[in-house]
Amino acid sequence: MCRNIRTLFNFDPPVTDEEIRAASLQFVRKISGFHKPSKGNEPAFQAAIDEIAAISTRLLHSLETSAPPKNREEAAAVAKARSARRFQRA
């Protein structure tokens, strides 16, 4: 799993279109192997981002949970602490 793609479901405030698009971009970059595609591949690259963003939006809006929404700041703090432990030098 690409570390730059974050969980977007069940947060307060809810996910934004920009966050969904950013995750879609990271996904397309990961599976294509391109950080920036050539001019010839740009239309396919952008179309893939658009399609994945649309599908992701539909998915996120259709999911249901009885769990309370997660706090973005708390989730970010947990992720930062985990990263610090992972990359801590001994």
C-alpha cells in the first residue's frame, strides 16, 4: 500500500473532493510508475485520475458505519508518532 494514500472514510469533518483527488493521483502514480507522465500519456493519466476519483467518491458516500467519526487531528498525531517510531535511529 502506498504510504501517501490515507484512509478517507468516517472522519469529522468529512472528506473533501480535493482529498479524494489527491489520493486518486497517488494511486495512479503508484500503479503507472509515473510521477509525471509524458505528453502522450497525459490524457490517459488524467482520465484515470478522474475515473478513480469519481468511483472513490461514490464508494465513500455509499459506505455506512455505526462507529463515531474519527477526529482528523488525533489520527494525524497517531500517524506521526508511528512514523517517528518507524524511522527512529537506534
